[in-house]
Amino acid sequence: MRRGRRKSAGDEAEVDMTPMLDIVFIMLIFFIVTATFLDEKGVDLTQPPPPPDNDIPTKSTPAITVYVDGRDQCSVDGQSTTCDRVSLRVERLLADKPGASVILRLDEGARHELLVGLKDELDTKGLASKIEILRATG
């Protein structure tokens, strides 16, 4: 007669995984609730509609062009001048062309100090100007 079943050496005790799964789900819920999500804004890539054909400008604004070449030689509207007299020449041309804009065009090889000096000189006299750097082609 057998009185009970004897455990053999190969039987192992089972571990109850329910409490560990409860803790994992509680931690998961905690991290989801406390997480902060970034509000990332995208770039609007839609292009504006083209202007209507009947909206053609009738009058163009005159411009005074100051050019500095790669050898730091200055010219105003195609006439060569010394770089320290550029603002005087521009003021004289503005008397003939009221409301004209001033464009500073510099060659890529021109000194940056010259650009800063010309821009500062025009700004101190109240002459707004736009800067264009011309890249060497080829």
C-alpha cells in the first residue's frame, strides 16, 4: 500500500508570477501618466498661390549699385571711385534719384573690413542698403 506520493529529485517548486506582473503593469501605467510629450511643430511646405497675371508692377524702384571687386576697388553705378568717397557719391546720386535703394555688391575676395566700413558709413548717414556677396563662378 502506498501512503503518499514521494517527490522525486526532478520536481521543482513553481514561482507565482502574478505579483510581479502586477508591479510591471503598475509601473507601466505610472510612466505613461507622468510622461511629457513634446509638442513638435512642423514646417509648412505649402507654397503660396502664384500672383494673378493682371498684378504686374508698373513702376520699378531705381537702385544705386556700389560694387567692390576682389582687389578692393570701389565703383558706384559703374563709375570708379575711392572707397572712402562712396557715401558722398551715393548721396549725390540720391539727389538725382530720390527714393532709390542702395545695393552693396561685393566680390567674394573683397576684404570684410571694407564691407563693414561701407555699411557702417551708409547706416550712419541714414542710407538703408542691401548686401550681396558675389561668388566666383567656374
